[in-house]
Amino acid sequence: MTTHYASTRGGQQGVSASQAILQGLASDGGLFVPEVFPEIALDFDKLKEQSYQEIALLIMKAFYSDFSEKELIACIEAAYDDKFDTPTIAPVKKVGTDYYLELFHGPTLAFKDMALSILPYLMTTAAKKNQSTNELVILTATSGDTGKAAMEGFADVENTKIIVFYPKEGVSKIQEQQMRTQKGDNTFVVAVNGNFDDAQTRVKEMFNDTTLRDELAANQKQFSSANSINIGRLIPQVVYYVYAYAQLVKENELKNGQVMDISVPTGNFGNILAGYYAKKLGVPIGKLVCASNQNNVLTDFFTNGTYDRNREFYVTSSPSMDILISSNLERLLYEVSNQSATVTKQLMDDLTTKGSYALDDTLRKGLADFLVAYATDEQTQDAIQRVFDQERYVIDPHTAVAKHALDQMTQLENPALIVSTASPYKFPESVVRAFDEVKQVENEFGWVTSLYEETHLTIPPAVKTLFESPILHDRVIPVDDMLACVKEILNLD
Ligand SMILES: *Cc1c(COP(=O)(O)O)cnc(C)c1O
């Protein structure tokens, strides 16, 4: 069976997986979705004996059907190797009565590595398949984790450049240090004076700018996206839900077929959407808890059916979720409208023109699998402290948001999987603050040592060397200069 992709807004159809990955965003501004959702036989008594890589192949074969098995195996083996610090890639830990799916064992210590370690291989393979000799320019806005993970993946990959924009005041010190020390002649990191949404909006405008597109083409270049709008990021994220369920069956924590609920710390809605896709494929997932921080636009949306981005933006202790426009929600709208591009396009047009849209009752019924809650920074700290006091298990602020949200759902009775998206060492200051509110340290690395002193959790090697690495990127620009900056980097005009 061949899986073709279409734009959620109806402007493109019959697109192959490799073309969709290369293109990133559809030409009408929509997102690529499978025209017919593939069916995969999931036999967990068999899957429980399979490796992460084998399960990845099973899922990707169905969604990326124009790649050969040989090509996919090459991509998977190059991505999921010893740059992860555990051979299981995504371990599941039992902590008290909860299960944590640890997605932070890759090189940049956050779950973005799960997809971004494979995306460069998928993209360069896709370029070869489509006889494209253009230089691929990866243009990305990041709330902190995507940018680093994408650069790590694309650094020195032939015939590619990667340009990353991040909000100057909107990322953690560790995240900023990680980005500013990025090596690779083809990597460019730029801080902007604005928030993530400002940066993401400008990046989307550049993708939709036909004059710019023509100018790039004339220079043998083309844009692609490493953001979670790219179907090349979404599908690799489906893999770990299948793998996690198989592991829980293997460990006799779940009977084959028994339903589990999941709680996902959510920003751009990519991770939780992958969980929804996994459920559609047949993984016995019950409720999906969409956990937000103080930027609780999704909590309101699922509660009252109106998405309204006209609201205050907060900088929180879980910065990778400081987002008011959750791009991947568009793919869910497409699903709940029975794959109607007309309905989806109308809603997205409303969002552009009015900054809000409202679902009717029929559409709202489609959201029943989702439960929502949000955590303030104080509740996030409490969750970190509580889990450590009770279970001696350390969680980062993003994961703590998901734990807090899950604990609000007293009506749920199934075993629950909390998706753990970052190493506590990526946000050491916030984690230490949960234990010691008045702690002072001399420099940024002081937070790392105090986290070790508080918890005795092993410090990942990538953090140890971070503050000894030279700063290689120091540009800071106003949001309005992003286009000019891209042109300058690419020597256009
Ligand atoms: C990106 C990120 C999230 C949010 O994931 P989405 O797919 O954008 O919803 C949560 N936690 C961490 C640590 C992240 O890096």
C-alpha cells in the first residue's frame, strides 16, 4: 500500500512521503497528512521482543511507503545508535504507580532528539530519490530544544544549511549555551528580541513567500522545515508510543490489550498528536491528557471549543511549552472534521484574521479522547519536589507539568504513562528551586552541581563539557530583521 499525503487545507494532493518531507509545509500553508491512514497489524506479543529500531521500521514502512526498506534501515541505524546513552533508546521507568517514558537519552537531552536524529537522513535520502540537487536550507524557529537538536542532526550534512531563530529571553541558560556553542560550518544561530510565536510566525511567512521561494530556486536552494509541522518529524514520534506499550507488556505491567492513559507535556501539539496517531493505529491508549503550563490556550480550547491566541504570553519554568499557537493542532482539526480541508482551512483563516476560531458541537465531539489541565510554575515545583520526596525520582519542569495534570484526573483508573521530555539537567535551576527556593550560585554551572548535590543523579557528559566550549554564535536581531538576516546568510540579493 502506498501512503500519499495531502494538505490539511486542500491545496495539494497525491504527494509522496519523500516529497512531503522535503517540502515541510504544504504550498497553501497547510500541513501534510496521510490521505488514507495506513493500517499496521500490531501484535504486541511479537512486538514486545522487538528492538526500538525494528519497531521504527515497521511504522515508517507504512507511512513512508516510497522509501525502500533498505533506505529506511540505513536512516534508522544511523539515527538510533550510540549517540543515545542507552541501547533501549526510550526506556520506560516504573515510579510508584506511574510509568515514565524517558525520551531524553539523546545528544541534546530532550525528546526532540527522538525525531531530529533521523530527520536529516530522511531528508537527504528524500532529496536523492527526487533527483533534487538543490541545497536544502532548514529554517527553524525554536522554543529552545528543537533548534539544538536540529543543528546537532544537520551539522556538516552535505548540501544543507540550517538557520535557527530563538527568543533571546525565552530559553533556559543551558539551552542558550547549547545553541551558541554549536559546531558545523553550515549552522547559523540567531537570537531574536521577541517570543517564540513571533519567530515562528515570521518563519512561516518566509515559507509562504513566493518571491523568496523563486529567488532561492534561482540560486539552487530550497527551504525545508525541521519543525514538528514536518511529517518527517511526526511519524518517528509515533514509534515510541508503540515501543513503550510493547515494553509494558513485556514487563508484565500491562496485559496485551489492556488500556493505558497517557499524559503529555504539550506545546506545539506534536508529541501528543503522535500519541493520537498511535491510538488510531491500534495501540490501546485510552485518554490523552494534554498538559499545559501557564500558557494554557489548549486547556481553554478543549474546555470550551474556542481557540483564542489573543492573550498574555508568559515566560515559565517550562520554556519549551511557552507557545500560544500550537501548529500541529491543525492536523487534529482535520481528523475531527472527517478529513475536511474546507473546514480546516476556514478555521485556520479565522486564526490568521481574528486570532481565534470556534468549533461547533459536532467538531467538539471529536475531541472526547482528550483531557486537559495546566500547571502554574508553583504547581510544577511542587510536583518535582513531591515525586522526589516520595520516590527519589527526579523530573524536569516539563515532565512535572504532565505529572501535575495527570494527578488532577482523579476519574482515571487505567495505568498511566507520563511522557518525560527532558533531562532534569537541561533545566537545573528550576529543578533546584523546587528543593531550595533561596539557593544562590556563582555561575550557571553552579546549578548543575547543586542539582547533583541535592539528588545524586548522574550528570550527563554533554552538560559537563558545555561551559568549556567556545561561543560560536552571537547574533541578536529584532524580529522584523529576520528576513534580511536569512537573505544575508544565504547571499541573496
Ligand atoms: C518541545 C517540547 C515539549 C512540547 O512538545 P510539543 O510536541 O511541541 O507539544 C515539551 N517538553 C520539552 C522538553 C520539549 O522540548
